[in-house]
Amino acid sequence: MRIDTYGQQIEITPPLRDYVDSKLARLERHFDHRPIELKVQLRVDKPMHCAEATVNLAGGRLLHADASGPDMYAAIDLLADKLDRLLMKHKEKVVDHHRGESPARKGDFA
């Protein structure tokens, strides 16, 4: 998984970059065999701190989430939770648990 972190009018310090990498590394567990590319933007909209992310999945799908919090670390935590939920929802759609077995799918036309 590749994570690109950049700031809009703020400097991204090494501890902040490491925190983003460690929190968003858990997203890799949803898609082990597919490469995931993340672009994370951090900015300050006073008095709130905002974090946005765009996820490029291997199939050409784009997922986007944003979060804001009283400090940058809280915003990153919220963003990680939102992205986790988005990826789980996407994974369920790909698996499609809603369809059951039918004679038309099996080819059993009696």
C-alpha cells in the first residue's frame, strides 16, 4: 500500500507522517492481494483541523472520505474509521451476499 501525505498550507512533520502511516496501515487488511493507493491531505480550517483521503483501488474504483476534529490527530483517527467503514462496505458490494441460489444460475432447467 502506498500512502502519499501532503499538507495544504501546513508542514507535514515526520511524526505526523508516521502517525498517518500507522493509522491507515490497517486498511490493508481488507484487500491483501490488491494494491491500494492513498492520497491524504491535511489542512487547518480554523478552529478545526481537517483530513481528507482518496483511495484508488486496483479495479479503478475511487473512494473519498473527509473528517475534521479539534486537533490533527483526532481528525486522522476519524478519517481512518471512516475509510475502514467505506472499504468494508465496498468489499460487501463486491462479494454481493444478497443473491441466493437460483435454478437459473445453476443451469438446472427441468
